[in-house]
Amino acid sequence: METQKLYYGDPYLKTFTAVVLSCEPAGDLWNIVLDQTAFYPEGGGQPADHGVLKTPSGQEVPVTDVHEKEGAVFHSCTGFVETGTAVEGRIDWTRRFDHMQQHSGEHVLSGLLCRLYHCDNVGFHLGAETVTIDYNTDITWEQALEAERLANEVLWADRPVEITYPDPEALAHLEYRSKKELTGRVRIVEFPEADRCACCGTHVARAGEVGLVKVLSCQKFREGVRMEILCGARALRYLSGTHDQALAIGRRLSVKPLETQAAVERLEAELAAGKERIAALEQTAFSALAAGQAGRGDVLLFQDPMRPDSLRRLADAVGKSCGGLAAVFAGEGEAWSYAVVHSDGADIAPLVKSLNQALHGRGGGRNGFAQGSVSAAREAIQDFFGGEAQ
């Protein structure tokens, strides 16, 4: 039982008629085989088409997945259709064309990258959000952007895409990309001036239909890099979203969208200077507070909420002054951060373990210092330490 694959003859075919050859249960779904189909099955990194099968009675059965096995194309459907029924298939064209744009754009970019930097495309995944491609050599960000520029020039030239099935003799003399050794009838997809590759996926008829290729990232992965890209409508939505965001940020900063980076750098410098001033003021206040605890021995202090680093510095200052155990809690209600330090570096691990168990806390440390948080009222903390706070 073999299915005629209409998507190869016309990847733009949105509706078709077919006869149900079989309909078998598959868990909660039904696997339906048709005598011919325009539904593309998952393969070669490209996801399967979705859509519906409509029966003569008007019943519409959703197609949620498609896969091929030994020449037969199985449509995973949510309903049963009797064998011999003539159905009308309708492709989710928005999904299909998106896949065609992503897959074709990947071909153009990969062909250029492999030619320019003598690498191989060793992995391709067309995801719901982005497309990821793995290459087996190091590619810099600057090189990726140069390939992106060239890829878009290929798209704007808008040459026809050529799909052929060379005979074995012609194929033996043809230079093309392939991830594995191929046998039998080989389908060659060529984007002039960019790529020639063995591929089973659906593609646009002209390069210009891809619209746009945008590289989002290029990160070290195994012996090469993993690149993340967007093409066509996905790229437009992404760039529109980033522009809207840059516009909103620019309004907040009173600058134009392309000036936001410089404005943020100025804010970062101001923030760093402000943090230094705050740290200096905190140190003065912490020193005064620590001086008031001089020689008191074990000390329990409560403070308003503060950053973990500030809490650590305050506990360290009080510990050096009090000559015993300094337990400082910063927070309010039943949410407190703590820093506990012993002036002589004594082992406080048993104390901290008991503290966490009794006060629903988490945290720890070593060499006479521990830091963490608890979920308990101030009174419960005082009871644990056996007295009033200083």
C-alpha cells in the first residue's frame, strides 16, 4: 500500500480529493491512509502538516500529525473514517507556508555558510518558535552576519528554485550537500547562487518568497556552532516586536530607538556610581551599629529588608565587635533573610541546621559564617535564640 505524494508535484496545493485505503486505531487517534495526499509527513527536520479531512456527509476530521512508513502516508486523525470513503483534504496553509519559508531560508543560508567556511550542516530542527542549525566548524558572529547579508541578497534576486531527480550517472558527477549516503531516487533542491542539496522537504517556488533571513544567535556547540535563525513572516514578527520594544524603551529614556543602547549604558554607569555611594553610606551606618554592640557577646538584630551583600557585611561588622555570635535578620512579616557569623570562626553548622528546621528556612555556609532565609514571624525567631533582640 503506497500513497501518491501530491506535495512533491505541487507544494502549493491546498485542497485535494482522495479515497481512504485504511483507518486503524492508534491509541486515542486513528491512522488513516489515503490513495493520494497533499499532507507532508514529518521528515528531514520539517514538521508534519496539519489540516482536516472532510467526508461527503460534511464531517470534518482534524489531522494532527502525519508520518510515512514504507511508502504509505499515515494521517493521525481525531475521528474514524470508513475505508473506501472519498474525502476532501484541506491543508493548514499558514502552517505549511511558514515551514516552506523556514526550510528554504535555511537552505540558502546553509549553502552559503558551508561554501564560505568549509563546514557541514550536521543538524536541523524547524521548531515552533525558531529554527536551529548545527555546523561542524567554528563560525564567528561576524561571519554569520556576513552569510546573512549574502543570503538576503540571494532572496532579493528572486531566482526560481530548481528541483530535479538526476539519474545515477548524472548524480555521480553532481556536487551537492547531503548529511548521509543516499541510494535510490534522489531529489535535488537548488537555490541558484546559494545551495544545491538533497532534500525531501517542501520549498518555495522562487527564492524571493522566503522574504527575509535573520540570524538570532551563533553559539559554541560541540565541535562547531549552533545557529538560531528566523525566516519570512516569523522574522518580520520578531523584528517588529523588537522595534516596538525599542520604541517603548526609547520613550522611557527620551531617546530614539537606535540610541537606546547608549542611553542604557549611561544608566548603568549612574547605577554603579549610586551603588558605590550607597555602599559607603551603609558601611558608615554598619560601623556605628556594630560599635553599639561592642563586647555584648551573642547578639540578635532585626533590620528592614536589605540586599544579601549588605546583610553579610552588617553581620560581619557586628560579629567582629560583639565578641560572640552575631545573628542578623532583615525582612518583615514572615519573610526574613539572615546572616549568622561567629567572631572566632567557630563551627555554627549545627546551629544553622536547627535554625532551618525550626523556622522553615534554607541556607548554610562554612568557616563560622552562614546565610539564608526563613519563613517565620519575628517572635518565633526570638524564641529560637532564647531572648529579645538587641
